[in-house]
Amino acid sequence: MAAEDAPKSSPLPPYPEMILAAIEALNDKNGSNKSAISKYIEGKYGELPPAHASLLTAHLARMKESGELIFLKNNYFRADAPDAPPKRGRGRPPKPRDPNAPPPPPKSASPRPRGRPPKAKDPISDAVAQATAGMPKARGRPPKKAKTAPAPAPAPAGDGSTPVKRGRGRPPKVRPAVPSETAAA
């Protein structure tokens, strides 16, 4: 029983410490890739858990996200290393400014604003919208609006002086006027 209580010989340090020690020991100016870090840890510490590869991958990803490591061209660098490449954002870098170039002219206020002018507000629709704001919306399709009393249409004249409103669809065939016997007499 006393043998079970004894601590295990050479417990493994945490993975982040092993990774940083491996990068420090490899001391490559181009950084250290994952396989080199893994071989160093296996050679130095020997007895590793069976899930060493996945643990190493997970810890490298976590350290990269937290900013402890910089990942560039499939190699890892310490973030605080003096020879680490500068951290660059995504996208195209901005153009360098010419110090001899004159400063850009200040933007003058244009006589009218850009874009489409705003619609004129209708006070009636604003009042209706404000009054119905708290009401629940009715379900289904809204009913058609009732037509207001149309203005009386002028009697169609056949002489063509006033335009006649045409109905929907194909117009009926025009039949030639047949002289009637009563009109001829």
C-alpha cells in the first residue's frame, strides 16, 4: 500500500509549458512547425498520453487564439520573441503615404446632400400609424379598399374630339354601318 501512495516519477508539465520550451529549444529563425515541436516533446519527456497528437493540436490552436503564439507559413513563433514577424491584419495593406505630397484639400460642404431626397411625410398616415402602433395586426390578407365615388365620365363621343376610355381585353370587332331604309328616305 505504501508503494501506491508514492508520487509517480517525473510528472509531465502542462502542454503550454512544453510547447514554449520546445520552440525556445529549437530556436529556428523561421519558427517551429507542429511535427518538430511534437518530436522534441516526445524525445524529452518520453512517456506521453496516447492522445498526444490531438492534445498538442488543441493546445497549439488555443495558444494561437490567445495570442501566446504567432502562426505564420505553417510555423509557430513566440509572440514575445524579438525576431517574430510583425502581426498583420487581413486584406490588402494601405498604400504608404508620401511625406512630400501636399495634404488633401478639405472637403467642402456640398450645396445639397448626396442620395435621394427623403419622401414628404403625410401627417394623416403618421397619425394612423401612431394610433395603431399598440394594436395587434389582423391575420390574413387585408380587404380591398373601397373605391371612392368616381367622377362622372363624359359621354363617349364618336367624333374623336375627346379620348374615350377603353375597356379591358380585346376590343370588339367594328362592323360597318349598314344604311337603313328609314334613314335613306
